[in-house]
Amino acid sequence: GYRIKVRLIDFELEDRDSLTDACDYDFLAIFDGDSETDTLLGKWCGRSSPPSLLSNGNRFLFVLSADRNTASRGFHVSYSGVVPMNVSCTRTDFQIQVSMQALPALSRNSIYFGRPGCMAQVFGSTFKIISRFDSCGTKTQRIKNITIFVNILYIHFADGARGDTQEYEVQCNIKTRAASYNIITDTELYQLQQLAVSLEDSNPEKSKMVDGSDDSKMQDTSDIVFIGICVLAGLLMLIAIIGLVLL
């Protein structure tokens, strides 16, 4: 089944105990499973929200413990179902396999890597993508002097006139040849879009600064030309006066 990725937004519960520095009052405990005997991922309180969490199975258990002393805002939860897939890489390419049982209603056109032209192929009961690092828009990043190849896997779910597209960031560490994937949630995508907008907003300022410097250069050139004309006119007047005196 699908795994689950959750993200807590606007997290605010009662603060930690000032003496023990522990969540002794109101807190949220999250278990990787459906019971409190499963793995405890952590306890959170105050404004220290947990990071994005990915389940090992298809269930999370949230246990909220609260007393009557202090009322806080609480929290919102955003979650996404993560399609199970097998991702690997070699020295030259990515290899992605998704069971058709996980995506029974989709065709290969609905699964593509980087761009729509790099769609999945069907091998038996498996969607498969083999993509070289120099194709499909794959980019590189340098992290601690290690080259990481990065691209986005798109899975489009259509329901009549409505549609939804999941995006997965796929990475390959070329040194260890270890591949990984991570779903990009709506919240993370919104944050990336806001970052892009803020970067675009900062560019006009740079353009204005450049335009302003160009205007200054044009103004300086005009001043030089005007001064040159004045000097030339002065010389011509001086020559004329000398001519009249000689006559």
C-alpha cells in the first residue's frame, strides 16, 4: 500500500516544563503505525513542530495529550499518499520502477520524468523509466563536494474533468550510486513558488539599478559633449576677435 507523508503546520501547544525541559503538559505524540506499541517517532510541544514525517507502512497514530490549564492554538496537518516505487541509479542513468497495481487506472502517458516526452514504458506489470543523466532535463547539484543528479518524476491522476499531479524529487549520489525519492507536498510546492516569486520581485530592483547607471552614463556623455561645444565656440570667437584686430 501507499506510504504517508505528513507535515504539521501552524503548530502551537503548551510550552515545555521549565524545570525538566520536557513536554510534561500538553503534547503531541506520533507513532509509526496504528497503535501505541508501534515505534514512537517523537513528542512535540510549544512551537517546536516536527519535521515532515514519512511512514514505513500506510498508517500513522496521532495521540494528543492535554490538560485544562493552558489553551493553545493547536495545529493543522497536511498529508499525502506516497506511491511505492523502486528507484536506483548507475554511473550514467536513473532507473525507476512502479508496479501497475499501485497505479491501476493510469496509462504510461500519465507518468513521466522531467518532461512529458520522457514517459514511462510498460514491461509486464511494471511501469519503468530509464533516463540518462544528460537527458529529460536532469540537473546537477554540489553538496559537500559531491555531485548529486536531480530530476522530478510526475504522476498525473485524472478523475473526469478534474486532475491532480504528484511530484517526486528523485536524486542520485554519483559517488555512492545511492538513489532516493521524496514527494513534494502542496505546502512545499507553495513555498518553492513563493521563493521563486520573491526572487523575481528582486530582479526588477536590479534592473532599475542597471537602468539608473545607464542613465547616469548617458547624462555624463551629454555633459561632455556640451562642454566640448562650448569650448569650440569659445575658440571660434577668439579667432574672430583676433582677425578683427589684425584688420
